Amino acid sequence: MINRLDAGLRRLVATNLIGMLFVDVSGKILDVDESFLQTLGYNRNDRKYLMFADKSVYCGIATYIADTRAGLGNRNNGGPSYGRVDSGCWSSVMAARSALKRWRQCLSVSA
């Protein structure tokens, strides 16, 4: 029964039809998805959002579009986009690394 419920929940999350918020019994937020963040208003096309999570799953993770063109036509130059740094890696270096992993194409814009 649990496996069927888990599989159903995974399918629901994968469809991105609704935003998902996961909390524990005390009300502590465990995780959110991009759809939920967009519902809260974190959806501006001129923004890159970096989240610090009190979890130990990833050191740094972000979405990256495989577009290697230099210049403003690169799809990584648009938003909204999201990166995450977990608690075991909270530092200015790790935050910068996570952000640059997602936005490195923005830095290669021809002058």
C-alpha cells in the first residue's frame, strides 16, 4: 500500500500541475518545488533565486539548460530560475559555486 501511495505522489509531483510544500508534524518546512515558489511570487523573469535549505541532500544544485551560445540569446540568461545550497555547505564559496553552475552562460556574454 505504501509503495503505491509513494508512486502516486511521485507522479503527482512530476506533473508540476500544483505547487508542493512538505512540512513535518511541527510545521517545519522540509522542501518545496519550483511551482510552489512561483505561486508565492518568486517568478520574475529577470531574477535568479538562490535558496538555503536546512537539509543535507545536496551541496549545491540548480537547473541548467544546455545552451552554449554566447550572448543574450542564451536560454540560461532568462528566468525565473532556482538554485539550492544545503546546510552542510552553507558558505559564500558554495553559494557562489551553485549560482555560477546555473548561470555561467550569463558570464560568457560577448562584450
